[in-house]
Amino acid sequence: MEKTLLIKNGNVLLSSGDIKRTDVLISDGKIQAIGGNLKADERIDASGCYVLPGLIDIHTHGIGEVSTDRGRLEDYAALEASRGATTFYPTLFGPPEVSVQNFKRYFEETDTLKTVPQIAGFRLESPYLAQTGAGVSKDLVPIHRDTTEMFLEAGRGYVKIWDVSPELPGAPECIRDLTKRGIVCS
């Protein structure tokens, strides 16, 4: 049975956007109640502190010396958590072959993400863009079913967000296909 945790006297960010000094009861990793006169197995006094839900970082190429191209995902997850992100989507941008190799490395080093439960999936920022912002144009390729399937196979079901420029030839079909597979197109 999971122990309950009571965070007392914190400045709590409520869903309304208001901040109120109150208590938060957590059980099984989820907020169960907000208010006064709550009881729990353990208590933390958060007087003078802000209590916020975990942040979700949906577009991140890295922090400091750790990125989607270098460093370990465990270190990446620790850095994200140290900045308040309890969930994140590492964002890949690069030549398709490099991204596919990175997927292989990620899954090998994390026992298919078991050691990094904060990762909710991956975001592909390339290769289906009409132009780059900070990326390298040579990393962009035309939309092609084989390329799409290569990424999806390499991503093992963890590709959750995919940036696709809608004006590219084949984009409407690609977006419909990815959406049917549960991938958010951005």
C-alpha cells in the first residue's frame, strides 16, 4: 500500500491560476485533495515555498552538456527534474540516419526507457520541414513513406510528436497517417 504525503502550508498554484496558501494530499503519486485538515502518513512543511504541478517540457534538445546527440538520457532526465520538469519529450533534429542511431542508443542505455520514466515519448523536429530555424537544411528530406516507417520502427512506439510542414508535397497524407497512429503533428 502506497504511503500518503501531505505538503503543508505551501503557496499552491491552483487550476484557476490563483495561488493560495493551503495543503496538498498526495497518494500513489497523484494529488488526492487540496485544502485544510487533511491527514497523511508523511508530512512536508512547505511554508514560504511554492507548490506547483510537475512541468512538461514538450520541446527540448538538451540542457548544458547533455543533449539528444550526446550524453546519457538518465543525466538529461535528472537535469530536467532539477528544473521542475517531471515529464519531457527529447526533441531530435538531424539527418535521419543519425536520429535512427540515437533511438537505438537511447533504448539500449535505458532498457527501453525503463530507467527514465519521465520521458513520455520523443519529438521529431525533422526531417519534414520546409525550412529550418536553427537546424541544418541538409538534414531535411522530402516526405516519403519509407522514411516515415524507418523513424516509426526505430522509435518503437515512442514517437509522440512530429513536426511536419503542411505545405510540403505529401504532407496532408503523412499528417493523416501519423494522426491515426496517435502521433501529434505540429
